[in-house]
Amino acid sequence: MKPFKTCLCLALAAAFVFCAAACDGGNEKENPVTVIEEGYSRLDVKQSNGRKTEGFGTQFDTCIVEKQNGLNDADWKVQIDALEKMQLQSVRIRFYPEMYERGNDNNDPESFDYDSPNVDFDSIEMNYLYKLLDVFEKNGVKVDLSWYGCRTTFQSEDGKINGSWLGGTFGQDGILGWMNAPVLTDHPDEEFAESVAACLNYLINTKKYTCLYEYSLFPEPEGVIHDMAKYKRICEKVTANLQKYGIADKILFSGPADYNNNTETYESKYLSYIDYQKATSSVYAFKNESSDAEMLAFAEAYAAVCDKYGLSWGIAESGTSNFLTAVTNSDSDTYERALFMARFLINMVNGGCTNIKYFVFSDCYYDGNLNELGLFRFKHEDWKAKPVWYSWSLITRYTEFGSDIFPIGSDVEGVCATAFKLPDGSWTYLLANSSKKTQKVAIVNEREDRPETLAQYRMTGSSLPEDGALELIAKTGDVSAKNRAAHVTLAPNSFVVLSDKQ
């Protein structure tokens, strides 16, 4: 009888364990069965590509607060409110020495004279910069302070300075570009490098800004500085000066933000020659109709080249190729652009890109010309949002700097997708459908730290606010992922964000 009793006890114990496991919600998450509903195509969140995001944002220049735009306190509050709503992660600011060094500080490029009458870190132009940096500092926005070159068309708002002491004056001595390489003084390259480093030292050590993440020199250098030996010399001298100030480890050197969109040139002319710490490109190579495969291949090629040099690859400015002028596009107010930018980001990230900035934050006057490439219109149109505001703000709001990237492969017609695991452990999935038909997909995440419920935010051409309200797209419901799969119906030409980020 004893063996029978022993077997009976073991059987009862096993049954008890089985029942307990069936009732235990924690174990259900650890060992569920992946369930894909009929009619849905499976898209898997597999392995991270080993990269972390370095910010999604915009160009955000001091032009917006200059006298030419005439912003009052209420107008400026619109800018700040928009930035905070979308939780903007990164910006690039165009910058030049004439804003603080009105004339040569002295004749010694090895020793910057902060007390020189030609140096004014309290100029009107520098206070415009501080106004931006104060907001970025408060909101944790990472800044690329970008020295475009010497501003030949510079006219100080106090009326005292016209042109550049280092780059010349537009229209004189054959100077026809609004920006120029340093060409004047006995040591122009050294003077420019001295000026850059001295300013960064002032901003970091005196003003105590911590939002300065990177600096760049002559973005799109092929259009400003044609002598690569000169470019290299300036870059190296800036680095040496930053080391002298003890701040070389407090800010990254990024570049070249070139626009050739050719990886062979990118490597031979820049990466193999200049010691960048972060690689960037300017990308306007695609139209709204460009395929996901085309964009993905582009990103993979650039990321592969940068990997050879141990560099992350990012996009310093971006948009479509549909330019009418330098500051207008044929599609800037269209839904097609809004959907394209979502697809563009998904494919760039899947291909290895870690950071992207859209050009530009809001419409405003640049040097007397209305730049209409912004996420929302200028004040004479009541700062109304453009369609691209709604897609780009969804991206910045529900991703975060430092997120792990999980590319999602897709063979579903018109559908591209990617996933992010945010620093706090929450997850965000981005999905776009550029086809003309409804697509049903199931995002499968079999990781133990996967989310069980995700909020859904949906953008379609008919769902955008008719009044152009500068608001975020509201949550449209919750999606369960308890069976490892989040089932989503993608309307034709739509963008969907799923996230458990709070």
C-alpha cells in the first residue's frame, strides 16, 4: 500500500502545482502562448541593434527671437509650450563668431582676451542665444551649437558691426556667399579655432550650461570651406584648445553634416580624414513617394561606414527633396509630408541611425525671408500646426534620448515599424502604412520585460484637427499585448504609435 500512497500524494501535489500556476498572473506573463489572431500579419520585436538613440528634434535658431520676427511674450510662450508638449529632445543652433567676437580680440591666436573691447558676451545676439539655451537647459534638450562659418552678411542689432572681421564682407573683394571660411588676419584658421574654443569655454565654465551636447563646424562643408586641409587644421586646433581649457571631455565634436549622400565620398573625404566623435549627414534625398526599402538601404550603408570608425550616425537636418527655394517646399503644408517624416524616421532608425533633426522648429523670418519649413505656421497665421507637427510631436513625445533600438522587419505591403525600449523600461512601437489599403499586423514581443497594455495614438489624413490646434494627437484607446502580441489595424496612409510611456 505504501507505494500506492506515495504515488497518490505525488499526483495530488503535481495537480496542486498545476492549478496554482494556472491561477498565478505573474507566471502567465513569463510563459504565455503567443496568439496571433486570424487575418493579422506577424511582425517581431527581435534583438536590439546595439545602438541607443541620441535624440529626435529640430533645428531651432536664434532667428526666432530676433527683432525681425517681432515676438511678444505671448508669442514666445507659444514656442515654449510647443517644445514642452512634444518633449523635444535635441536641437541644432546655427552660430558664428561675430555674435560675440566683433573684431579680433588680439593678435595672438594662442591666448584669447576675454576683456578685449572687441569681445562682447553680453551682446544682443548672445542674449538671444542665452534665451534659447535657458529654455533648453530647463527642459533637458541636447544642443548642437553649430558654427556655420564667418558671417559675411552679419549686421549687429546695435548697428555697430557690418560683415565679418575674419571672413570678409558680402559684396566686397569678390565675396559672394553669406557664409565664408576664415580668410583674413595673419592666422585666420587659428583665430577661428581660438574663437570657437573660447566661446565654448565661456558657455560651459562661466555660464554653466550643461545642455551643450555637441558642437559642429562648417556644416555642409563642401559649400563653405573647399580646402580640406584647412578644414582639418581648424578642427584639430579647436580640439587642442578645448583640451587646454579642460573641457574636451564635456562636449562632442560632430560632423560633417554633408549633403552629398554618397558613402564613398563621405568616408574618403571626411571620416577617414577628420577625427569626429559623432558622425552626421544632411538628408533631403527622398520624396514622399520614396519606398521603405530605398530609405532603409540608404541608412544601412551610412551606418556601416560609420561603424568602421566607431562612430554613431545621425542626421543633422532633414526634410523632403521637394524644394521650391531654400526656405520653401511644395509639400510643407501637406499630410503626405507628415506621413513621410514618420516613415523616414522609422527606416533611418531601423538602418542604424541614432538621431534625427527636422528642419525647422517653426516658421519664422530668416534674414528677411520667411522660412516656411517649420512644424507650425508663423504668427500672422496664429501659429497653426501643419500636418507634420502631429507626426513629429508623436515621435518626440513617446521616445526618449538613450532608448534601445529594436528594428522590426516587415514584408507587409506599405508597412514599416520599429520599437524602442526607453531608459525607464517602458516601450514604444512606431508603425506606418503607406499603402492604399488597410493592413492588420500583430507586433510580437516575447521578451520578459515586454508591456502588457499599450496606449494607441493614431494619425490619419481625416483625423487631424481642422483648426490646426497646436496640440498632441490624443490617445485613441488601449491595445492589449497579454498574449505577447499587440494587434493593430492600420488604415491606409496612416501612422500609429503604441506606448506605455507615461
